[in-house]
Amino acid sequence: MRLLLTRPEPDAARSADALRRRGHTVLVAPLTRLEGIAADFSGPFAALLMTSANAARAAAQHARASELRTLPVVTVGARTAQVARAAGFSDVTSADGALGDLVRLVAARVQHGARVLYLAGEDRAGDVGGDLARRGIAVETAVIYRAAALAELPGELRASLDRLDGALHYSRRSVEILLRLAGGAGVLEPLLGLSHYCLSAEVARPLQAAGAARLAVAAHPDENALFALI
């Protein structure tokens, strides 16, 4: 199949290589650019929470990275855990699921009344802090990266839409950016005509609202399950 990937680098290149090994043709057109934020935080903390591989990358570049690396890390999924280990975090455990799985794992591992640090992006889904607070665990959220959206649809993507079969979507925000930029470029109709493969039901919602007819949602929120849809 001829597929579109709009996730930011370096994840886009890794995913594209995996798809090409499966025999697909891939157009990589990132719609966001990752930027670190010099957020500060207090402490002490019992654990460090990450729900994105981008958080692990940003943490490795943070001014207090050496301090952060001494904390046990709990991640939402295996890919984030993998990137965290590569970034120098040695004590890393993955919930291997969604935000609810992360909350349950943290509640099981962290003592009641403890404080944890959530390294987050500027745009994020769910309420990790609220969910853990209801379980007696305080969360300090430090926003350490943002995904800055492009101002317009890349020219190569605009010119190639009628030659694509489908698109893979990893986040709700990236979908919302794609729909907005495609509308501004006058190519929303051909975009909605593609087959859309979504990491979760939350990711799929903007496409459903926009009228996309061919939607598939991964059985689990991980890339292997996403690829299994194709």
C-alpha cells in the first residue's frame, strides 16, 4: 500500500522503515516539530511518569537530567520505555497499555501519600494527575516539550494525496492538525477518502467527526497492533 506518516521525527523515520520492510511505500510528511521546554520542578519524588517517547528525549536534554535519571520511571507503553532506557534511565517499567493502565501500575507500585513527577507535553490527553490524586498519590506535572505545528500542508503531501491509499495516525492532535491544514489547502475531500488507521478510538474521533468513511482502530494502543490493521 501507499501510506502517509505525519508523526514527527525521529519516530517517523523508524516507523517508515518498518513499513517499507513489510512491502509498503511510505510518504513521510511530519506536521509538527518537537521543541524542548526548560520547565522546572521541585521534589523529592518517588517516581517519574512518561506517556510519550518525546518526554524521554526531552528529559535527557534537560538541565536536571542527571537528577531525573536516579528516579524509577513508569511509562505508558513499551516504545516509551525503550527510548527512556536508551536515554540513560536504568529503572524503567512499562504499563504496556493506555493511561488507565499507567495509573493502575503507579498506584500499585508507589506508596500512598507519595509524590511523583509527570514529564508531559504541552498538548496531552487524559488527566493523569487527577486520576492518581483520587488514589492518594500527588502528581507534579512538568511540561518539558511541545510539538509546534507547521503553518501549511507540505507541498509534497498536497501533490501526492491522490496517489495514496491510506494514512497512519498516532495522536489526536496530529490528526487535528492534518485536517486543518488539508482544509486550508483545499484538499480535505481527497484526504478523507483515504483509509485511516488509528492507534486508538481517541485518535480516530476527529476523523469520524470530519466524515472519514474508512476508519480502523488498533486493538491495542501500540504500533504492532496499528500495523496489523493494514
